[in-house]
Amino acid sequence: LERLRATPVPAGQYEANPALSAPDVVAAAAKKLGVDAQAATLYLPILARAEPTQKNVIVWNGWKPAEYKKAAEALAAKKLVVTGKRERAGREIFLPGGWEKRGGNDLPLESWKLALYAFPYGSIGRLLPPKPPHQLFADAWARVEKGDAPRYEEV
């Protein structure tokens, strides 16, 4: 409730936009990853959000499709994401690693993200964020900083 009273996000904008809700995390990610702020602003929802469809991210960030494309290309060039098509994903960039096919109303997502959505009392049947977006961005980035970045496991 305190976040609702004291949010840095301007009225009419979205907490799901990390440039507004977690600018310090965007800055840290941009610096460490060697990308611009716009690419970091795309990377964080791809890293932390359960349903970062291209359409959602464009709405959350107030972007044009060309801005999304430019940021996605920058992330792919750094090999932070892989590109392709996956059923029901609503996007063409993904974290490297495993893929979870979800049923019902949940879109499929990267396996790496499941730890961010774990509830101590088990699944409630739908992947709902257990924390506000700014905290999810910070938690996901903290995992990367500690060396637990998304990647393909070697077998």
C-alpha cells in the first residue's frame, strides 16, 4: 500500500515499465550488460515478468514497435536473448534455457522465471506476480548479479 501512495511512476503510466518503476535497476543492468537504457528496459521484463508479450511491453513502456525492435536487436546482438517463434508466446525474444508450456490462461514462459513466482504455500493454479513489478525486476537482476543468469544447461 505504501508503494501506491509513494510511487515514482507518473499517473497514467505503468509500474511494469522498469524505466519508471526501477530506474536504478535499469541503470545497473545497462552498465553491467553493456547496453543502452532502452535495451535494459526491455531486458528486465523479459527477465522477470511472466507474460512480457511484445504487445504488453510496448504498452507498458509507451513505445512504438520500432523502439521495441531496436532494443530486442541490441539484446540479441549481446546474446542475452535468443530469437525464434514459440507457440502462444506473443513475442520472438526469449531468455536462453528451458521453456515451460503452461495451460489455461497462463502463457508459456522460461523455466528460469519460475523461482520468481514460487509461493511458499505452493501454486495457486495461476502464475500471478507475488511482488510489485519494481521488486520483481530487482529480484531477477539480483540473481543475475550473483551469477545465476539465464542460460542453457550443459549436459
